[in-house]
Amino acid sequence: MSKDHTIAGSEKGQRLARATYPAYDRNKLPTLHEVLSRKTAPPVCLYNFYLYMRDREHASEYLDFYLDVLEHENICKAFVRDIKKLNLDLNIEYPEYSVATSNDGGVQRQLSASSRESNITNSSGGVFDSPSRPESPYSGQHIIDIASANKAPRFRHRDSVRSNKTNTTTGNLSFYGRERPFTKDDLRESAERIYYKYIYQGSEKEIELSDHIREKITLAMEEDSGTLNKRADPWIFYEAKKEIFSFMEGEHFPKFLRARAFGNMNILQTMLRLVLGLFFLFIGIATALSLIFLDVKPRTVRIWCLIPILMGVTNLFANQTELSPLFVLLKTSETKFARFQWVKEPYIYRLHIKKGIMVFLASLLVSVIITAIFVAVPGHRL
């Protein structure tokens, strides 16, 4: 992994971590579109989804691609607004915009309709809000198995060109601290950075796409690269963005909801709970057996074994359900090992409370049964 890649990844994670997320009192699980639009709060916010894709699924390149395309679209919107503010003719300065939005209604709704207003949260350091929609924009689309898709034939390019483009960072193209209007060269640089980072064969974060989509992007980026009118429009990646959205929505997002909406522990924490559960259960059972074979009177003394047994069983249940009743009581959720954040999504917290009560009652019932068996066994001194 290159140094530039590490720096860029950490900067994106830091921006997501610093972002503010409003809490909506919804009575349902959030959709992927709501998460990507930053309309959800921890533990089902965009930052947690980013951590999950990176640490659990090891597929953060798909989310990175989607977010980078979103930023590229916002650069396009800002460029169009700058042209209009200068009272320039959009058809002359940026003819690709009018052609694409007139031929594709979906692109027009996504870009043209929102070009008058950009939901940029510079103060919070967050990512950009995409246009608000009541439902998932691609729900109902056919989900393509990207993981099994064959790689399309690529065109030969000079390695030096790819090296220069993949080393390009978003520092000069970002909305954060922008001091000058965007130009077509900025759009082209942003498009090339996305292409050579995610689409080009052997790129640092190459993603799997359907053959026809990869071919169309390659043709748009490579065959037009020598012309005077270099393409830089964001709808080059429009179909790829839709496919990646469908892929994440069908493959990764349900797992994310199971882990964060119905759980509150990191994977390392669950392993620790397994070790602690077995340890306390061993202590409780060993103590109970010692009291039995020492024939300690009265037998009610064995009831004290309920404490380590309950601790052991509770930790084992927490390992299986990935939810800690203690964390529910503290209204916290674990993002990384021993790193916590408040649960700010009301509906998710209600789910945690219900599941936490069930886990605790089940643990208590099992522990009482085990302890009762040990108390009922007659003592026999060896």
C-alpha cells in the first residue's frame, strides 16, 4: 500500500469521524441511500459503514469509489454554478452537460436538478449530502454479482501515465477550503484520478465491474484522451456507480445492519467475551464441584456460584449475539476494539434494549438452572 493511499484513506476516515450526523426518529431500519446521504446517526452512520467495509468486509474500495464519484459529481455541480454566476453560456463552456442531461433523465435528476444547491457541510468536515430521495434510488435494479464478473479486456497504456494519475490526490480538487472556481482541467483531473485508481487494470484499489460498463468507461477515458475536448463529465461513471450501489446494497449492507443495528461489539470484543465467558464458567463450575465434594454445609452456600456462572453465561451469550447488555445499559456501541461512541439513533437503541433484555434474561435463566442443579446435588466428601 502506497504512502499516498494511506494518507488519503486516513484523511477520509478523519473527515467521516468528525462529521455531525442528525438523528431521525424513524420506526424502521435505514436504507443504504440514507446512510450514504448522512441521514442516519451512530451506530449506523456513514463513518461506521466505512469502518465495517474496511475492517470486516475488506471491501472499502467499493465505498471509496462511490464516495469519490459523489465528490466528482459535486465538483461538476460547482463548476456549472460558477459558469452561471459568471453569466457565461453553459452550452459553450460545458456542452457535455447539456447533451448528457438531455439524453439521460436519470442523470438530469441527479445532477441538473441539484446543481442549484449543494449540501456541503464544511463546518463539520463531513462528506457531501447527495440529493434527498424518499427511497433507495436503485432499489429494484437487478443486482449483479460483481465478485464473479469477468474482467474486461483492457487497452495498453504507458505505466508512467498511470503512475502519475494514481499519485494524484484530491487535495487541490476538494471542496474543503476551496479558494478558486473549478475549471474543466480540474474536472478532467478528478475523472482521471478515479479511473486510474479504481478502473485501470492493476490499479491500487481496482474494483470489479461488469464487462460492458468497464469497456464504456475505458473507451470514454482512453480513446478521448488525445482530443481537444477531453471528457470529464461525471456520467462517465454513472452506470458503474449504480452497479456498485446495488452490489453494496445486496451484499454488504445487510451484514452491516446485522452487525451494527442488532449488535454493539467489535469482532475482537466478541472473541474476548468468549474467553472471559469460558473462564468465569470454569470458575463457577469448579467452585460448585469443590463445595459438593467437600460436602460444605449448608448446601445453600453453593448459591454464591451463581455469580461467576452468570458472568460466564452472559459473556458467552454476548459472543453469540454480538451484543453486550452492559454496553446497552451505557447506551454505547463499539466502533473499534475498546473505542466507543454513543448510540444516537433512537430506533436502533430501542432494538438494542429489546435484544439486550432478551440476552440478559436468557443468561439469567440458564445460570439459575445450572446453579439449581449444583445446589440440588447431595454433598459427598471424598
